[in-house]
Amino acid sequence: MAKSGSIMVLGGGVAGVQAALDLADLGYYVYLVEKKASIGGVMAQLDKTFPTNDCSL
Amino acid sequence: MAKENAVEKEKEMTQEGFDPKILGFFCHWCCYAAADSAGVSRYQYPPNVRVIRVMCTGRIDARFVVEAFRCGADGVFTGG
Amino acid sequence: MIVTEASRQLLEDCGVDSDRLSLEWASAAEAPRFVELITGYVSKIRDKGPLGSSDGEVSRDTIKRRLAAAVKAAGARKPRTLLGNLAKKLSKSGDYSKEAIANGVKAKVLPAMRSERISHELRILLSEAPLDMKSLCTQTGASAEELEKIMAPLVKKGLISQKKGKIALVAGE
Amino acid sequence: MEGLEGKPGQFTAKVFQEPRYINEDLCTACGMCTMYCPRPVVDTYNERLEITRAPHIDYAQAIPSSYYIDAKACLRVNFETCNLCAQTCTAGAIDFSQKPKRLELEVGAVVLTPGFGRVDAAVLEKYGYGKYPDVVTAFEFERLTCASGPTEGHIVRPSDNKTPKKIAFLQCIGSRDETCGNGYCSSVCCMYAIKEASVAKEHEPDLDVSIFFMDVRTMGKGFDEARRRAQEKYGINVIRARVPRVDQVDGRLALTWTSDDGNHHSGIFDMVVLSVGLESPEDAQILSEIADIELNHYNFCSTRVDAPLSTSRDGVFVAGAFQGPKDIPESVTQASGVAAIASELLAEARNSKTVSITYPEENKALEEQEPRIGIFVCHCGVNIAGVVDVKAVRDYAASLPGVVLYEDPLYSCSQDALKSIAEKIKKNNLNRVVIAACSPRTHEPLFQETLRSVGLNPALVEMANIRDQCAWVHAQEPDAATEKAKDLVRMAAAKARLLTPLEQPTVDVTPGALVLGGGAAGMSAALSIAEQGYNVVLVEKSSQLGGNLRRLTWTLDGENAKAVLKELISRVDAHPGIEVITDSTVESISGYVGNFTSTIATGKKTRLVNHGVTVIATGAREYKPKSYGYGESPRIVTQLELEEKLARGKSFLKNARNIVMIQCVGSRGDDMSHCSRLCCTQAVKNALKLKELKPDCNIYIFYRDMRTYGFYEDAYREARRKGIVFLRYSPDKRPEVVKQSRGIKVRAFDRLLGEDIEIPANLVVLSAGIAPGDNQELSKILKAPLTSDGFFLEAHAKLRPVEIAVDGVYLCGLAHGPKSLEESVAQAKAAAAKATIPLAKGKVAVAPIVSRVDQDACIGCGICESLCPFNAIRLSKVGKRKKAQTITASCKGCGICASHCPTLAISMGGFTDEAIMAQIHAFSGQECSEG
């Protein structure tokens, strides 16, 4: 039986989003499943991040 | 022409609220994005700036700045 | 920013208050900072009044003529090469301090930009009417000595002529 | 997720989807629904510090960028009343007929990234949280410091909304605390506390900020440096103590603590911030049952050192904080790594499920004609039209040169409006389009698609931002806003006239990779790329594979490092897709992403290798101590030397009574400025081993901060329990190793006693740090920048941790910075994922905004080459002279080359000099002829 070319990513925080993006870039169809109404997770709540103090959005 | 300009200038000077014409060069990734975000938050600021979007402030050439002033800008705001 | 500093010094050279040019940074997340910057800047320009009315600025007409010449100067090869080389040098040294940039531009780039500007302005002025040395000096803001130097190659190329104290564009240019 | 059945390659996942009650395709994110909703809801995005309404969006930049209705609060959903929002929504997006859905997804693999959970409120109660309003969590404090937060970045005490004067941060709340079941270290709190403290100081310079640490654990790359700067710049007080409780005294907060010299202290603060740790996700248990995976004793996902991203179930992978507490760069790294592993599993099914879109051919003839501009001035419901006189702007647009069509759609981005725009472009033979609406940052791609769908080049659309940067921000000045909108439209039209079709350049990719370095990272990366179906050439400088891993015997987790090494080497040797070249170095690399050519030197012989991507995994080495008598006695060794000794047997310990270890040898300002991250764990690991082999020996460890982060904390605790003595020293009072006629003595200052002590030592073990390899040469060859510590510099510390500034070159392992074996493997997988992306695509697409050099005008001065931040422009010989040429695959379109070109020979796609000048002239309004 053939393998499926799609992948499910459970959790839409920074790790989930990054994994989904890379998988899509690698040629797979990705289902990104998130509990909340928007993706981004905790990182979207952060103001700035060290050490560069870049904005996190 | 010169005379007209002088008259115009005097008019502007005597007007109570002189409304400057300002040209902005905004970086696509930074300042332009910040300006969009200000809109989303409905912040209010004076309507005097007209914006030219560039991909990076590095694009801005001295000619653009000088030309803007020649063309009647009272100020040029470059935002990275 | 080296280009901004060059623009600033070129504007000053044309008699424009260089505070009218502002370079600020606001990251994508800094909407409030952006609003603060823009609001502050607009009110600063409002206080300065229209171009040509701020302290130390020359008349609006003169400014406009000089700026027209300055655009050409900013596009001219020699000052641009000097600017590029300065940028190269600063990027190699990694020294992007305000002083290093300002001093670098002042020493390496401004003189060439200024003489290009004066050279172009000269031709703009003369295209209207022949003028004597003294009024050329007043109009361009250059010293007689400086003007002589700038005019020399133009005279040599036969672009302008100098007769009886009157300087004129050679027809056909 | 409700269920997961099947096997690797063929899973069926059951997913339950809740309704949003707002149609994402119709919602324009105008916010009217939130404004009209009568039902308040606490805003969890702002850590419950603010109130929103039932229909809302979490934050302005949220994706999907549509609002949703909180079903728990909505009156319509629960009581069938209200319905106000549906009436106010002009886009008709509100849809209460939506029902929850159960989906069954056929997937080949599952990636678990549920993130982390929050420490239970009960744990926080003993610090007065919930009882005293001015005790807040660091998450809440983060929102207070944030400009887009509830207080717009003003730091205020919740009790009276006044600015506090003294703030205390308490570390290790719910971490390193067995009483709450969290014996591990959360790894991120030290750094985030320092960050929040610095941001707070930036907002309120007069603040007095103290942070109470047990150990300052800033072991991330560049973190120690950032900490030092923050301490110096902001004068943050670092206090080493654990505060047991918080009391309220006269409306302020009282803390008492004991410093490590044994003295008691107390202080009064206005606000206390609890640096709460990261827990396993709340539903970890449920998830483990549904997905059938094992958890560790802290309820995080259980993984192995050599396979940190694989769960106990094949085909189910894990990344991020669920695998163990970690910060953003590590989460991002693991995420990319997990993509590589899933891709290894499913390589044969690549591209089988992806969707591609086709477009009609471009109508070149039409594009070349005189500009025929269509201008669409969008109402955006009332968003624009409520302020700007849209009809007046539309009519004004009609007067502009070249305009043949002018319209004012209600919502230009809606599906039906897009269709109508497409039809009108065709019908009126338009070849330029101006959309006066919202921001090109968000919507330009949409309209570009519309152009492509009717056979126009996507570069022929220009947007005027009359919403985000006009109507929304000048709501009180409709006349001025209308004038501004006219000016913006005029400028956009002026630019549109000069827009030219831009090629969408693509570059073919050589389907192979070059991996530099044959250590654990290099081998892991090579294996992953090869497993994904691409050839790899692996170049190793020494005569055998293994790198630093050869020197390890066991890992802290009790795994056999030698076995890990053996397995890696045999897999690499056996893989048909990997060619190993030992005793070799890279002499030169030319080319760019997709097409590199490298010269590999083996002894005196050289050969050429063509490859599409390059992975740097050149490792690092153990620092060679220059002090503490190293090299003067066989009894003074480094940790790795000790490990090698131990691997050979324990006979050398026969007479050992006292063993002294000294931390931070070479690191943290001793000789190198960085923290080597691993040495604390390495010391604890070896100390435990010594204790196991010779239980009656005394072991003393002199340290500055014990940085046994994450689950390594367990080993640290065990070491203390087993009687290993930990003594803190400060850098101005380092221990001294004194050689005597009969042996060695270590003299050091004991903080508790307040005086010097002397320990006769049978063995002194120096925890020598990790020094960068000889990266200078390679850095020059690749034009890959190094950090001031000599490691390779990643493209972005947080978001692009395995990429470097040069496209097509990736980074992993110790070459990037000190890290554990587990972290190296994860990072190697991440580099493999990133490196495989261009290989899998086969082509590198390039944004058409790149620079172009006019070869006739170029004088070959090389200014552009040296200024380009992306190495995307190079001089090469054309005929007799050198000319600059853009490497389109690397160019980002920043335009520095163009603005510095002495002969104006460089132009930028979509942002030409002419177009910008035209915008400037249009800005002036009056005829502003060429000067």
C-alpha cells in the first residue's frame, strides 16, 4: 500500500507553524490543527525576544 | 513665477495652521508594517504624510530626497 | 545611514535646514512608536514653517534652484563613486557611529557634491542671463575662488565664456 | 484530535472542529461585530488583563485574519437572542448555522507540537498570587510591557494603577521544585526575566528591579552576553536566593531571603513578578492515550538522546516544548528537524497530495501597449467610505492620465468583487491596475493572483493604501483624509504607468548536498538528506568519522554514546546515497543556492563537486586550558580526558580520596566570553560516575552558576543527594590550584565560612569549555559571517536558527555553538530539512523585485559587490572588463546596490528610479518637470 503524502501537525504554536511551513516546502500536504481560533501560540503574546529584542510577530 | 511664489509663501506663513507637505519613504518590512499596524489599532496621527513604499531604506537615493524637496516637500521622513 | 547623511549635508549646502530630513526606525510591532515619531515629526516641521522659512534657510526660490542642481549633483558619477567608496570603507571597518559617518561624508563626499552642485547651478543661472562674478557668488553661495576653480574646466571645454567680467553660456550648449 | 489509527505512512486521524460562526472568506476584519456585541468576555490573549466581546479576533495580526465568536459567551448561540452582530456585519459574514464538524484525515505521519502548559495556580498561591493583586505572573507582566497590550506598555500596579518603584522577579516558580512535582528546570525563565526586567527599565528608567535567582541560567547562544549587557546597562540587581514566600505589609509586598553567605535579608517591593516555569501541556495524558505515546515522569513526551524528535510510536513525531522545556530558537529548530524526519519517512509520497495552480499565458502584446489603467477605489464597507469620500476619489482618479476605467467596489477583496475586477480587466483591455484599498503587505498577492488569472503579469498592479494608512488613522479629519487618498491614488497611478512586466525567474537546482564535517551533526544531516532521496557528499577533515562524539562514552541519560556513534557510522557507510571523503577539506566554493561548485582537497589531490546546497557541520573542540596548572601534572585533566580515562577502567581511582572539579574553565569571561552550556551537565555526569565507581571519595565542584537546564536538573539534584559538594565562586575569587612537592592542593574562598579553604586533591578536573573550530578560513570561503565568539552566525537568532545569511548554506552542531548531543542531532535534522527544501522543489523561485545591472553602464567599480548584505551581486569578466551581475537567486531587492551605484547602472524590479521619481513628482501635485 502506498504511503500518504499528507501530514497532520497538532498544535499551532511557533513549533507547529514552523514544522507545517517546512513540510509544505518539502512537498507534503499539511493539516495544521489548533485548538484556539488563531495560530501563533504563546509567541504571539510576547513583546520582544532576547537577545535581539526583535518583535516576535 | 518668483513673485507668485513669494505671495504663496506669504500666504502660507500668515495662515494660522500651516499644513506641511511631507513625503515618507517607508521600508516594507519595518516602518510600513508599523504604519499598517497603527491603522489596525486605530491610532490617530496627522494626515500630512504621503508614503512611498520601498523594500528597504537602503533603496533610498540622495536624488529622491533632494527631488522631493525641490518638488515642494516641507519635510522628508525616511522610516526603516 | 550614509546616503541619508550625504543627503543631509547636500541639503545644508543648498541652504535647507537638514532637520527637515528625518531617519527613524520602527519595527513592524512598534505601531505606538511609529505614531509618536510621525506626530512629533509633523509638528516639528509645522514649527519650522514652509521650506525656506526656517532659521538659516535661504529664500525659497534660491533653494529650489539649488535643489534642481543638487539632484544632478547627487546623480553625478564622481560624488557617487566617492560615496560608494566611503560606504565600502565604513562597512569594512564596521564603524557605523554617527560621527564616523558624518565626518566621512564631510571630508570625502561633500566637496565633490558641492562643486557638482555649483557647477550645475551655474549653468542654470547662466541659461537665463549672463551674470558677473559677484552675483554668481551670491546666488550659488560659493566663494570667488571656489567658483573660479569650478568654472575653469567648463571654460576649457568651451561651455561658458568669460568676457569683460560677464560670464555667459556659450550658445549651442 | 480524538483518535489516531493506522501505521506509519497510513494513519487516520479523527479531528473535532468547532465552528467560528463567522465565515472566514467573507469576514473583512473590520471589527464592527466586536464594537456592537453587548457581551463582555475576558481577553485571554492579554492574560485576562482586559475585556473584549464575544465576537473578536485574538490580536490584530492573527491568522486566520477573520474574527470568530466565542460560543461560550454568545447570547445568540446560547439563548437564541441578540443577533446584533449579524445585523451590523455589512459583509454578511456572520453565520450561526455553522455546526461542529468531525473530520477524518488520511495522513502519513503526525507531528505533535502542543506546546507547554501553565503552572497550576495552587503553586502560585504560596507566593501570594490571587491574594495580593500586585503579585503577577511573568506572562501577565509581558502583556503589561507590550505596547499593544492593555496598558499600551505602561507598567502599572494592578492594585492602584500607579507606576511601581521597586519590582522583584522571583525565579524558579514551579520549576526546580519537587514540592510541586516539577523537579526539572524550565530553561527559559532566567532569560525571559532578564528581558522583561530590561524592557521594564526601558519604559520606566527609575524603576528599581531585583531578580532572585538560584543560578543564573543564561546558557543559550549569545544569552550570557545579553545578560551581561542588560545588567550593565540597566543596573538590574542580581540576588542569589530563593524567596520562600510573599507577604503583604501596608499595601506593599515583603520578601525575606537568605543569601549564600548565610545572612538573612528582607525587603519591601511594590510589585512581584513570578517567573513561572513551563509545564507539560494540560492534556498531555489524554494526548498520550489518543496518540499512544509514552510520557516521561514529568508528563513531557519521552524521547531518546539519539532520536530526540521521535516518540515511542513510529510515525508520530514531536517538537517544541512538549519534548521538554525549551526556548524559541530550539523549538523552531526542532520543528524544522521534525519536518525532515517526517519527510524521510514519506519521501516516496512527496508531491502526491500537493495542489498546483495553472494560469493562462501572459498577454505580452497588451502589456506592451500604452498604459490603460483601471482604478478601483474600495469602500471596504464603512472602513474607508466612513471617512474618505470614496466617490470623490474615484471621480478624481478619472482625471489622471492613462486611466480608462474607474470604479468603487464595496469590498474589492471579496470573491465576487475579484471576479468582477477580472472581467473588467478583460473587457476593457486594461494593462495596468491600481487598487486603492488596504495594505499591499496583506493584499497585494491577492490582486496579483487576479491579474495572473486573466493573463497579465502580476507586477502590473499597484496599491494605494487608503485604509490602514489613511481612513483608519485620520478618522476625525474626513476632508484631509480624502485629500490624502487622492494624492496616494495619484502617486500610485503615476507609478502604475511605469510598471513593467517582471519575469518570475527560477533557477534549476543540482539535486545533491555537500555536508562539511563528519561528526554527529554532519552524519545526522547527511543521513536525513540521503533518506529524503538526494545524494550527499560528506567531507571529513580527519581520517575517521565521529568528531567529538568519539571522545564520549556515555550520556547522562545512561545511553551508550559509543553505540550511538557506531550506529551512525554504519548507517552512513551503508547508505548508497552518501559518499564519504575523509582526510579532506574544502578549498573553495563558488556559485549560489541551487548551483554550487566546490573544490575538495585530499592531500595534494583535488576534485570538483557540484551540489545544490551546503551544510556546515564542522564542529568545535574542547578548550585547552591555559591556567590551573593544566599540563603540569597528569593529575590535572579536562572533563573529556577524565571520561576517556574512566572508559579505560577505574584503576586510576584506587587511591583517590578527594576529587575537585572547577567549572567555567575558559568560558564566561575566563578566556572566551561565551558560556559553553554543556560543562555543568558534563561535570555532574562524570561526578556521578566517579561516585558510582568509588563511593567513598569526596567530590567538590567549584561553580559559578550550575546550568543543568531542563531534565538535567534531576542529575544535579541526585549529585547533591549523593553528597557531592557544590561550592560557588565568583570570577574575582577563582579557586587556585597549588602544586606541592607531595601533591596538589586547591585553595578557594568558602562563602558560607567567609574564609579560604584548602582541599588536598588527588585529581583536579577542569571543565574546559567548548572553543570554536578554525572557522575563519571556511567563513571566508563561504562569505558566512562568524559571531564575536568565533562560531558561525545564523540568519536570525530566533526564527532562522539553522540558516545563514548566504542562501543555500545551512548550519548545525557545534559549529553553531555549544550544545548537547541531543540538541546537535535535532539541529542537524533541521538543517537537513532546510537544505532539502530547494532540492525537493528542483527550482529556486526568485521574487522579481531583484536588481538588474545595465551592462553597458556598469564600470565594474565593485562598490555594489562589497556593500550587498546578501552577497547577491558579483563582479565577473564580460569581454575584457569586469561587470557586476546580480545573482537573482540570492537577491532580496533591498536596493542598496542601486542607491550606491556611481553610474546609475542598477535598477530594481518594481521599484525603478523612474517609478520612484514619478511618485515624487506626482506627490508634488503641480507639474514638476525634470530639474
